[in-house]
Amino acid sequence: MDKQILGKSNIPVSKVGLGTMAFGRWIDASASQRIIDHSLDIGMTLIDTANFYGKRQDIDHIGDGLGEQMIGNILKGKRDQVILATKVGMRMGEGKMDEGLSRQHITQQIDRSLQRLQTDYIDLYQVHEFDPHTPLEETLFVLHELVQQGKVRAIGYSNFAVDQLRSAYEISHTHQWTACASIQSEFNLLARAVEQEVFPYCEQVGIGKIIYSPLARGILAGRYRSLQEIPVESRLAKGEERIKHYFTNENFAKVDTYRQIAEEIGCTLVQLVLWWTIEHPQVDSMLIGASRTAHIDEIEQVLQFGAMSASLREHIASIH
């Protein structure tokens, strides 16, 4: 599989990476191992997780690190085969300092992540989301220190708006602290706002671009037709509320059009959507949130399609 150097770092990421939000939450350790093994077999070397992934059984909004723990166990003897990315910032306990991007929280959580992942270093350490309650200077300096200490190879931001990204870049540049290697953003055919400002700014200053949710949490896989038709084993049925904003008549009409195009060229809806996203010129790596090995099989098939023609890309992109 093709690899791309992430921003100005020396981190090579596979064109498709494995997103592991399902690990410890919707799938168990044996299923997680099958997915990781299959992903490595087809050349997916970027594995993206977060300390928040998995969940406490009593309080759904507090992470328990189970996803990282599973990955650490699975990667025994394989650590050098992967680029390992994790995140910090979401709530990990009920105390006042158990979330956010303060020095105290980050320095506590990096050591816990390293322990759960059974590794001496994280290839890409990302802040999970912007923290309005902590000065950016405090966050960026402690991230810089982690790189200096050898606990982290590169740093990244997740879910930052362009103004937040610009401020962080300018602070790091002014102080000559470790520069951001990547931004991780939600991006798909139904959510393309980052093309307007975030991607162009990243191109301007040399920040890599990792995207997640290429199938719009299942909408672009054709799994949903309305809020009244919810598949029993779907993420929405299991409590994934963030999917609901995709449920509009406009989006369902777009999915029907994409399905028609897929039928015309002889592939599935999922394959068409993933192909368009993988081939997007501004995407360095696309994360696929697999919960079954069949999802990896789909990627393997798409990778054999080759380059998408400019005319097809433009046609798909023009659908409103």
C-alpha cells in the first residue's frame, strides 16, 4: 500500500489506516485481533486509537482505556510493524482534572497510554479536540516536552477549526516548539466543510491530513433510509447519537444518486465512496473504522481499482 510522509515529520502513514473506536466498545478482543492482523496483511500500517476508546459499563461518557489495552496486547511482537497513533483530552474519570488539555492531565495520560499500549513511545500523539478552558501555550509546550523526552515522535490535532489550527501553528512557530504533523478531521461526501479552509491552510503551512468517518458513520454505506428504519446491529441502535445530524432528506437523496453511479460503473456504493475518498488529492490517510474483517476486505478490493478518472471524481463531487 502507498505511504505518505505526514506533514513535515518523518512519519510515513499508509494511505488507509485503521480506526479503532469499536475496540472494547462494540467488539471484543478476539474480533479486534482478527481485524488488526488482516489490516497488517494488506499493508495498513497506521493504527489510530484514543485513551477514551472503550467505555466504562456504568458511565458511557467516561473512557476506560480498554481500546488501548486491547491494542497493546495484540501488538506484542508486532510493534515495529505499525505507526501507532493515540489521542488525549476526553474525560477519563470523574475528577476535575480528568479531562482536557492541561499539563497535569496530559502528563498523567501519556504514561497511562504508554503502559496500556505496552510501548516506550507513541508515533503520533494527538489532542482529541480543542480545549477552551486551557491556554494553548500550556498544551503545546507540554506536547513539545513529550517529544523532547522521547515519549512521542510527532504531535497532531483532531477536530480543530481553522482558527484554532492557525493559532496553534503560530504559537509553536513563535516559540520554536515541535510543529504539528497532522490534523485529523471528519470528512466524507456528506461532510466536506474542511475542504474550504482547513485543508488549504494545512497545505499552506505543511500539516498532514488524516480523515475519519469516510462512510458518514454508515449513511454512505446505505445502511439507513430514515430515522424510522434503524438496523438492529447499527451504531445508532447501539447509542451512537452523533450520527443523527446526517439524517436529512438532502443527504438520503445524495446517497441514492451515489448508488446509481456505483451501479453504472459496476461497483458497490461503499466501494465508490471509499475510492473517491482514498483518491482525494488532499487526503494523506483515510481511517476506516472497521468492526468486521469484511470491512478490510472492502478496502483491499478498492485498492485494486487504481486511479479514479478526473471526470468521475468531478462528477461525484458536483452532486449537491
